[in-house]
Amino acid sequence: MSDSVLSPEEVGRLWFERMWDRREIHLIRELLHENAVGHLEGGERVVGHDAFESFQEEFVEAIPDIRLKINKLLAGDTDVCIHWNATGTHSGAGFGCNATGCELCFQGVTWLRVENGKITEGWDFWNMDRLMRKMSGDAVGV
């Protein structure tokens, strides 16, 4: 990445297209402020690099072939909102669920606050409860 400060749109694209979709994990520390707060579905919060790395690792452990696509992105001076779609196979044991082999397709919205080219706070809006039920074998069609 260059030495110039990234815009919220650039940060959002890198976060989804490279960190999540291509698994360029080093971008967590490059794009996420060390004290960033993530507000996840279910009321869970993650704070800082280590906590987010653990969350991302567990997610990819459960769905190793996860692919994320940006459907729509809206950006302003300090915020970027991304509507995304994810697909993958539940072939790992992350989140305390044994692999089911289920094909998954889900979508959500992530709102990121970006200051000086770093994510300082983020909010995820998607049906994580339904996804967890599907991965535990309790839900039909995610």
C-alpha cells in the first residue's frame, strides 16, 4: 500500500476484496486502528487487532472457502457502508460447530468509521444467529 492516507472507500474495498476474500490477513493490522471497536451481530464486541484476528480466524476455520463480494458501497468523508454477499462451505469446526458440509450463502451490511485511513469502529448487520443454526444442523436454508 502507498504512504498516502486511504479514503474510507479504499479502506472498505481493501477490507472486503483483499482481507476477507483473498485472506490477506496482514491487512488487519494495516487497516484496523489498534483500539478499533467492532460491534458484531448478537451484541458481541471485538476490540483491537488481536480480538479481530481471532474472530476472523475462527470464521475462516468454519468456512475455509468463504468468498465475499461487494454488492454496493456508499462512502463519505469518514464512513463507508458496504452491502456484501458471502458464499462458502461449512467444512471446518469453527464457532464450536462440527463441519456439516452445508453450502452457505448469506448477505449483510457493514458500516465502517474510518479516520486517517484506519478503521476505528464498525457495525455488522446480518443474521448471524441463522447462520450459526445452519452450521449446527438446526436451520434449513441459509
